Amino acid sequence: MSIGNDYPRFTLEERLTPEQNEFFDTYGFLHFRGFIDAAQVQALIQASLEVQAKWVEQKVEKVYGVPIKYGKDLDGRPIVQRFAFANLHSQVLAQFLTEPRFKTLFPLVGAPDTRVGADEKDGMVINHYVNGPDSAYSRLGWHTDGLRDIFLGSRLNPLLNVGVHLSTLGIEHGGLRIIPGTHRQKLSQFLFRKRYFLDHDADPEELAIVPTAGDLTVHDGRLWHRVAQSQVVGEASRRRVIYIPVISGKYAPKDGLSPTPLYQRFAGLVK
Ligand SMILES: O=C(O)CCC(=O)C(=O)O
Ligand SMILES: [Fe+2]
């Protein structure tokens, strides 16, 4: 069974419905409309700008060993294009991580120790893409989010990446592209379907996640995905999305002394 860009958009209620569970099982992702309202979207963007101002001023290079990606905005000013552990630097963002509705998604992981990773993985990630002459970050090559576990020598624990979308986009603005169903692939496909972060070409089976600001998406840690570059330049290409790790397995907190994972050194090299 294949689906395209007109895949169903759901609404997140108190519990996942059988239809939603089945969809996730089959395709490895779900898209919910209107998880937060416009005022909450603005508050989260504002919080990210405040963290950015601090980090730019203090020239923060890493948080808990995870490199922070900088670039230039359309006006040439320095911006943070990938935040890690943003929740540790903002009350508003820390509070958002405790949003009880994230728990509604936990059954998708199917492990008893499922949790939101506040001080694990990369914590709350905020991606800010803009396609301008000096942007350092306007696309991201094919990958799965689970590979780092293998890089770190541990087994792949079930994990979800929960996206909270802060921009309203069209397909021409690039954005998240996924290959539905790849969460059920063999290990060899998980490792070698594409060259991690190096391959950017559109896949015949990919579909485009086209969000409205306030939407929530969730994808399985084994699902292949990429971020396509916007076909338009300038303000219309601005795209912000928050990612929240929903994880299981042994508690593995990071701290100020955590080394930079090999995985991230590699990801940093191959924009
Ligand atoms: O920006 C996105 O929508 C996806 C980013 C992503 O895949 C990642 O940071 O791992
Ligand atoms: Fe990813």
C-alpha cells in the first residue's frame, strides 16, 4: 500500500485511535493538525530568539558536547540554525517539554520506560532554516535518527522524533521528506539504503510533510528522512521546527563534560 503527499492529517485527542496506531505501524509517521495555537507558536519562537541572543553573545559552541550550528540571516546577522538542549536555557522551552500531551504518543514506542529526553540525546532541538546567500543550513541529507545509537555502540532502542512546526509552508519551501514504511526495513537497509547525510536526491517513494504552524508530526527513529532545500529564497523560505526526543532504554543523561559523539562530528562535516 503506498501513500503520497495527500496522506491523512489527524487530530490528537486524549488517546491515539486504532486508526492512528495502525497508520503509524504501517508508515512510521503521523501528522496532527493544530497541536498548539498561534500565540504558543509565537511564544516558542520568541524563546528561541532569547536563547539565540545569549548564545551568539557568549559564542556558545557546544551544549553537553553537541555542536551548535550557526549561520547568517538574510540581513547578515549571526543566527543559531540548530540548537541542542534549548530546554536547558529557557524557562518557556523547559516548560513546553513538560506538556502532558506528549505522553499521548508514548504508546507508539511500546516500551515501559518511555520518556521525553530532557537531558538525553540532544534534548530539545530547534532547527531554523533560511535559504539566503549566507545561510549555512538550508537542507539536510538523508538519514535516520536512530543511527547514533549504533554509533554509540548500544542497541537501537525504540525512539520517536516529535516535531512541533513553527512555520506555515508550501511544498516549494522544501522541508521534511520521508520514505514511509522504512521503519520496518532490515538492518542492512537501515544502515545502507542511502549514504548518511551525503545523499540529497529526491527518492521516488518519498513524501513531503507540508506543515501549518502549530502542527505536530512524529516519526519513528528508524524512518529514512531528509530536509529538502527551499526552491524559493528569502523570507518565504524561513522554516522553524522544534524536535523533541521520545525515547526508551537505559537512562543516559549528558552533562557539561560529555564528549562530542562521532556521529555528530560526521553530520557537521557534510552539510
Ligand atoms: O528539520 C527537520 O524537519 C528535520 C531535521 C532532522 O531530521 C534532524 O535534525 O534530525
Ligand atoms: Fe532527523
